[in-house]
Amino acid sequence: MRLGARIAAWPNELGVGRGATDDEIKRAYRTLARKLHPDVSDAPDAAEKFAEAQQAYAVLSDKEKRASYDRFGRAGPGGAGWSAQSTQG
């Protein structure tokens, strides 16, 4: 299963509202990343949750990708979902 298929709502994943500003998204991601980083967290699913937060931030912090997310949701453009490659710069 692709990672993107498991994320219900990326703004919620980062702990911000759908209309969050770029600064709010960045602040929320950094806070979550410090908490979930596999080198810091002892949680068995820390690496997976950290990867989810990274993917959410990669989409929500990029204006074009965020516009696509706002339009198509987690299904992504064309309904194919968001792969790791589609979230990279």
C-alpha cells in the first residue's frame, strides 16, 4: 500500500487546519518531526509516522502541490494518489 493512500487528511496529520498558513504548516511540521524522528522516538512506528509527516509537509508546503491536494484530496491528480516521487521537488 502506498503511503499516500493511508493519510486521511494531511493538514490533520500535521495538526493544523485546512486553511493553515505556510508558517503554521512549517512550525507544525518541525514540532512533529522533532517528536517523531526515529533517532529520538522509541515508538515502534516512529519511522512510519515520520515518513507520513514528511510527505504531508512536502505536499502542503509547495504551492502547486497544495493546490492539487486542495482540488483532488489524497487521491492526487489523476486519482493515482501521492507517491514519494510526486512529493519530491
